[in-house]
Amino acid sequence: MPFSFPQAYSAGATINCFIFIANPSKDTLMKRLIFFVLFLGLASYITVQYLKDRRFNPPAAYDYEISDAIDTEFYDSTVIQQYYKLALDAGSYARSLWNNDGIDVRYMDREDFESTQATDYYNTLLQTVIWLEKKLERSKRLRDQGYSTDEIRLMMEYNLSPEDIALSRNQSLVGLKIGDTGADVWELQRLINSKADSIPQDGIFSTITRNRLREFQKNNNLYPSGEVDEKTLKTLLK
């Protein structure tokens, strides 16, 4: 079949277009090069600004939040001072490492010795702060329950229980017997009545009080002496 002119023109146009695309002009190449250079410059600028912002704006998580449930009247004021100081030191230390060395102490880089050492020290600071905080919060709870400063000290330093403190508070009741009178006898009668009895609460250790006390001792497998000994008092205070 003979090759017509329109077909030849169409084929030539296609070839020219392909050559133009495959071989862009110098102007096109220059524009692409300029665009590429501008893109690299912009990317570099953004990266630098991000790193600067990252460096001088450490995470807010570095600031240790002071508890509002601590006992500010703790019997040892140096504990309170140490708690506040270490809480501030922890945040300052973390921010310093972030700003100066780019180390985030919240996430240890085990392949970096400096990061490992810094993170270990930071965690030690935090553990100490948390230990002090729990101690001060426990003291606050005890104070809210009505314990005095001296009683809180005894409980925390000598590991005394609330029962031990109650026994100490009522130690004057030990030894009460028939014929005694006064506020201690009145308190004894109140304790007996708290166990569902109903003896006169008059501050007089009469035969009625003695008999009720003996009955209480028998019911709790205690020697029914009718007098207040330490075991009887402990059981009354439960």
C-alpha cells in the first residue's frame, strides 16, 4: 500500500515531539536546576529551624509536678526541703542535657555511653523524689486522720501500727481495777460500751464495771481478772 503524505506528516510530528520531551531545552534544564536548588535550600532551612526549636524548647514532661497532697508540716523539715530541691534538680538536669548535648533522658540510647549514664542518673533523681513524695503524702494522710506530729514520727520511724499508737494513747488505762475513779475509768467504760454493752458511764469502777469487764475477757479468751491488763486493752481498742 502506498505511503500517503498525511501519514508521513503525522509520523514526523510524533518523532519530533518525542525528541523534544526526551531532550528538553537549556531553559527547561536551568529552571529544573533552580527549582531543585531552591527546594534543597528550603528543606535545609526548615531542618535547621526545627533543630533550633527542638534544642531550646525541651519537653514539658521534664518539669516534675509537685504534689499538692504532701504534709508541709512534716516533723523533719529537711525532708521537705530535699523533696523540693530534687524535684527542681531533676527538671533542670534534663533540660540542661537536652539543650547542651541533645540527650533526651526519658529515652535511653544504649549505644551511647553518655546517654546511658545521664539517663541512669536522671532516673535515680526521680526515684528519690518519688520516695520522698510518698513519705510526705503518707504523713499527710495520717495527720488528716487525727494523728499528732509525734505519733506520725513514731509510726514512720519505728514502723508502729495505728493499733500501737492507740495503745500508747490509752496506756493510762492499764492497771485499772475496782475502786478506781476518774477520767480513765470513764474512758474504760466508754470502750466497754462500744462493744455493745450498756453499763453506767460515770467514771466509777464499780462491781458492774468489773463484771462487764470479766465477761468481755471471757468472750475474748482472756484471763477474766476483772482488771485492765495490756492484752485486755489491746482487744478493747480493736
